[in-house]
Amino acid sequence: MHAPPPHPGTPALPSGVRAFLLALAVLIAGCEGRVSTAGPGDPPPEAVLLRDVAAADLLTALDERYSPDRTLGYGRARDELYGWEQSTVGALCGVYTDYCVTLQAGDPSAEASRLGINAEHVWPQSMGAREEPLRSDLHHVFPAREQVNSSRGNLPFGEVPDAQADAWYRGSDSQSQTPEAGIETWSERGAGRFEPREDRKGDVARAVFYVVAMYPEQIEPSFFRTMQPALLAWNRADPPDERERQRSAWIASLQGTENPFVVDFTLADRIWNGGVASGETPAPAPTPAETGATGPLWINEIHYDNAGDDTGEGVEIAGPDGTELEGWSLVLVNGSTGEAYRTVPLAGVLVGDGLGMEWVPVEGLQNGSPDGAALVDPSGHVVEAIAWEGTMSALGVRFTDIGVQQTSDTPVSTSLQRVGAGRTGADFQWTSGEATPGWLNAGQRWQ
């Protein structure tokens, strides 16, 4: 990652102010020996955090040691962030595009907004960051060009094949065509994902890791699982540089703690990659296992296509009546990319007479060839993964083709549903019939 050059016309800071800022960063970086000033590469031994803590206990230990003592409130946090960025870089620059502006005296947030910059929450507000203190936690808040922030929205991060990208961003430019040169300096969107420019991928990954570690009760965990492999790879390929370390130390001066994944970037692999240290070759991924209904709940009915405009799309979850859905989620997967395009948190209680059902409306449910849905329990285990119009692999499991499908000629009143008699999902068979969202399917009996 490189720092952009000062914006033309930016007034130089007085030497005393600049010296103070540099001294402050060095002072904070040295506190408790927690920050290494080494460049990219494996951290020196003194920067390896929690060396003797088992991988299974690292998240708990990090939460205890690095949860922020305080946050500033969203308005002040943005003002402080914009001011620090301009004072250290010479301009306020967007994280995804390197689009830079110079703030004039006055309200920093209002001035930034006037010039097309706002605050990007790397962990989207719609996925849990809307509430405090996460909303104001600067370790995952960055300046961003407003148009690009809006374009990213709540898309998960991931690699976007160039041929599938529908939008490219760099500086003040945006285009739909693949750039002819310098492609690594562009951020791109496509295939239901957002891919930052190469020299900020590690920064983004470590900000996400921080949120997952510090706010487990506030976030949607399945959203992280869809991004995890890409973020781990980005963390290795783009280790923290001196500016990212200084940013972490500066935030600690306001909030009380640093981002431990910046202090020691090997933490991520130690937690989520089976203890493999950064720079080592991970063990080969296992062959995806066939995943039918293996838990107390299962997918019981779906509707994804019909004649005319798609209407009444959704997925039904079934299981023993009275089962709590809190913590469960439905992950919808694009078969052409193997990536999740939406995660739907579940809530409520299954209601029925022995067998309970809950219909989950899903507007924009993709039409197959193939596509799929996975039912994920509160521990993150995929208990069932189904596909329509073909089989596929994603999320580390194989999605089983249900064997029936809908087309653009399918009557809107029908669905694909399980029938037969039994007490688990595997006892029933898939067929097509009259839709019964939220009710026992015709020909289905609980025994």
C-alpha cells in the first residue's frame, strides 16, 4: 500500500505540528511493546501476540484484551478521522479509489460531504454496524468516495473475475469496461461482490477481522464466512505497512486499544486457518462433502421462478414445532461463482402441530443453472445445502440438486416442496405442487 502524494495546493503543515504528530505515532507505537515498526513480512518475535494461547481460545483472549475502552460517537469520530487523514497524508483520500480532496477550515464532515467523501463502514451497517459502539469504532471506518461507498453497499468482499465486473473505480473515474492498464489500481464490483484495489486489500481484511473478533454478538457471522477465504489470502498478500500501523496506533490514542490484526497479522491464520502461520502453505482443502439435511431443521419448500414477473419468491424452513430460529441463517449462493449473494438471518419460532414451518420471503431469488440455498445453524455449521437445476460446490460443501425445477412457464401458484411421511428432512421427497407457504405441504405427514 502506498500513500498518495499531497494534493496540489495543500498547505504544508508547520514543522512543529508535523514533528509532534510523528512523535506521537512513535510514542504510541512503542507503548507496551505492542506495535512492531518492521516493514511487510512476518512480524518479529516480540510482535507475535498471545503466542501461547491455543487457536480455539484466541478470539476470546483478543476480545478481553483489545475491545475498545470507548468510542467517540459517530459525528466526532468522522471529524477526527478526516482531520487525521489530511494532516498525515496531506489530503483526504478515499480508501477504495485514492480519490483525494483538500478540506478547508470548518466542519470536517460537512466539508468532506460537499467534496464527495463520506465514511465507509467496512463492516456494513445493515449487517450489524448500525448500532453503537460498532458504528463509531474507527478501526473499521474509512473515508470513501460517496459514489463508490454506495456502489459497494452491503456486498461481501471477494475476488471478482474481470469478465464479470460491471463497474470499475479509480480516483474520480468510474467505468463499466475493463481497464486497459494499471488494473491493480482499480476497485471493481460484480458477481455479487466488491474487490478493493490491490494495495488496500490487506487493510480491509484486517478491519473485518477486528470487527468479527470484537463484536461477535452484534454482527451476522454467516456474512463473514462468505468472505473468509478471500480475506485470509489478502491479509497474507498485503501485510501491514507503516502507515497502517500508525493509523492503528492513532486510533488507540482515542479509543484505548489497537487493532491486534495490524499489530500481528499472523493472528488471522492462527484463528481461522487451522493454526497455519502466514507465509506457510495451508493444507489442501478437503473435497466438499455431500450435505443433505443433517440437523433438526431443513429446507421444506421453495419458489424461485414463474410465468411473468417473479412473484412470491421464498424459502420455507421446517422442523419440530417450537424450535427457536434465533441464530440460524439462510445463505443464498450463486452457482456460477460459488459465492453467497445474500444472507438472511432467521428469527422467531416454528409453529405447527408436531411439524412447524416458517416461510421466508426472498425477493430476487436466483433462477438456477444452478443456484442454491444453505441452512446454517447458530454455530456456523451448514446443516443442509440444496441446489436447483444442477449440483455445485460452495461454502466447503456440495449442494445437492433437488431434482425438480421451475421455469418461466411455471404457474405462479406452484412451488417445489417436500412430500411423504417422516420426522426429518431426509424422510421426505422433492416434487412440484400447489404452493403452501407456511403450511404443511399437500401429501406431507409428520409421524
